Amino acid sequence: MAKILAADIGGTNSRFALFESDGARLEIGDSIWLPTHGAKTFPELLEQLWASDFPARPGSFDAAVLAPAGAVYGGMTCPHLPNAPWGIDLNEVDFGTGAVRLINDFSAQAYATRTSAVDDALVVQAGEPVEGETIAVIGAGTGLGYSALLWTGAAWTALPSEGGHMAFPFIGRDEAEYAEFNRMESGRNWPEGDSVVTGLGLRLVHKFLTGEDLDPKEISARITPESETTRWYARFYARACRNWAIGLMSTGGFFIAGGIAAKNRMFVEVPEFMNEFHNSHVYGDFLHSVPVKLNCNEESGLFGAAFFGAQMLADRGAGA
């Protein structure tokens, strides 16, 4: 059984876990969560990991795959994590194995769709996924993540994306007013997914509609399915999902991940979500047929990183 160290490094928490793989299945073992902002650098974060009671040390595992919430270059560097105070360069650290890679955090979420992490995913829209076809993944949390999973004929390959920083589309006069409000309040060049369909986006749309400036936890505690905040946010989330589903023609299935919907399922359960998801004058039939699931497993990024590690080890073994 191969041992794989997996990590999901987000803007708030950095999660680590040890997995065992026989090439066909993954088994998760010990895990630990560390505050990302509790370290001043990535090497310092690893020093905290090795100094903890987590049962892993450099050289005690066969592969390590880390999934940071930022753009990855060459599988080795992530110079800037948009919601964390530092970047990652694997050349600066020693894991005791040459099988070490960085993948984007939502690439990990895409790989997770091929693991047991999604076995209990909530069905938002029933449908039959077409085996071997493109699988879409999107998820809102601190940021808005996008990815896709493609079958290459020999292995699964995740498409990395920083789609959360694309300009967000608004419709109508009321939304145009909100777009300008969002731009001014967020201080960004334009409203983007990261300022609309995230925790920040929830705060801003609630402030725009009610005048209350609350953090996302406070908002979640007081809104209901009938709240205007809920209906606007669900519509925006669905619009991002619809555009990604059409952009990829995701006949293999569509997965929603991230903490926002996992902790507030009403955002994908209120009628506004599916009404907006289906709202296309060209691809309405396709959008009605796409299987849509909500993945609420907070460890799915770890499973996805481990899945990539297992494929990496299998490729190395095949080339030996």
C-alpha cells in the first residue's frame, strides 16, 4: 500500500491527511487542520506540521500532493495565494521523496469526484452522467473556484482555472446598481466571481439590500429561504454555475463544492437557483439534463489531492 501525504491549503485553513492507496481505492488515515495565517511562510507551516502529533515526517510517505488556493506553475510553485500572506515554492522544502507536486485546490476538487468523497453528495438535479465525458466543478468559499475533469484515454486530468477572477455578468437595472456598489465596496477593477459568489459577495449583497454590514456567519444565521439576500445570492450562484456548465458542456456531471453552499443548502434549494440555472434561450434542454450535485464533504480536497498522488505513482511505476 502506497502512503500519500495530501494537503488542501486554503485562505483560512491548511488541511493535511495521510492516505493509503492500493491503486484502486483510497483510505484516509490521520488528519490535522492548521490555521494558514498562523504561519508567516510556507516552510514555517511545514515546521508546525512536523512538530505536531501528526504521524508524518519527511521520508515516511511515497508521495506528497498539495493543493493551494491559487494559480500553480509547473507543479512546483504557487507564488501568490490571493487569500493568504505567502506563496509556495517546493524547491525550498524537502519532503524526503521526489514524488511531490502542487495542484490547484479546485483541480483537487475535480479529482475528488472520482473518489468516495462524493458518495453522499446531495442531488440538486437528477440526471445520468455520461461516463468519460467532461465533469464540471465550481465552489464558493473564501474565493470562487472553478475546474473540470477530463478523461484522456489513460487517466483523468483536471483543468486548472482562476475563473473566479473573471468579470461577473449582471442583468437589468437593479443588478447594474449592485454591480457598481460591489465594485466600489470591494475596491476591485470590476465585480468578479470572487467578490460576488463568495463569503465577501454574501456580505456585500446583504449590505446592498438591507444596509446591514454583517459577516457571512451572522448573515447565514438570520436569513431564510424567503429573504431577498437568499434569492439574490442564489441567482448569482446559479448564473456562475450555468455559465460554467455551458462553457464546458459538462455531460459527465456538475458538482458544487465549497463551504458557502455546504453550510447554507438553501442557496441551491430555493427556486431561484434552478430557475436561473435553466435560463438559456439556446441550451435550456441541455441544462435540464445535467446531473447536478452538492458536495458537502469538507475533506474532498484532500481526497482529490490523494487521487492525483495515486495516479502519479501509478504513472511512475508504469514508466519504471
